[in-house]
Amino acid sequence: MAALINVPAKAKRGDIIEIRTLTSHIMETGFRRTMDGALVPRDIITSFTCRYNGTEIFRADLFPAIAANPYLSFFTVAEESGKLEFEWIGDNGYSSTASASITVE
């Protein structure tokens, strides 16, 4: 699935930066029924993790009430130049990753 990541390209050391992610996923709750009355199987993203130079800085557990195409926004302190790695894990073996770089001056 596709993901949109918004991380500032540059920041000053000590700045608080906002990180925004949007990923494409149906987030089927498992509570909806088909026209025949059968339950549509649950298929959701269950967790999201962000690592900054290998250190986990944000984690979220997601549940069936989260809308399709989950958008997450959070803040961190720009400490050093490096890489932010994003990982989404879900039902049915779903796994997606993305990354972005930041230069800290």
C-alpha cells in the first residue's frame, strides 16, 4: 500500500518538528455484512511504529474504529541528522514500510 510521509527536510537542533503520515488501507472492521448477510472479514492495520535513527520515538495501536486510510500526526525533537523509518503492521500478514531523511543543523 502507498504511504505519504511529511517530514521537514531541514531543522535546527532542538526544534520540535511535526511528522505526518497517511497510508492507503481499507481498514475493514469485520462488523460489516455483504448483501448475502455474510460478515466481511476483518482487515485492519493494528500497529504503527516510527524510529528515528533506529530509536523508537512513536508507537500507536490501531483498532477497528479507525477510519480507512489512517492519518497520524505526532511531534518529536530534531536531535541529529538521519533517517526516520515508519512501519505499519496489520491483519492477514499486512506489513508496509517507508522512510524519510532529515538534516539537522
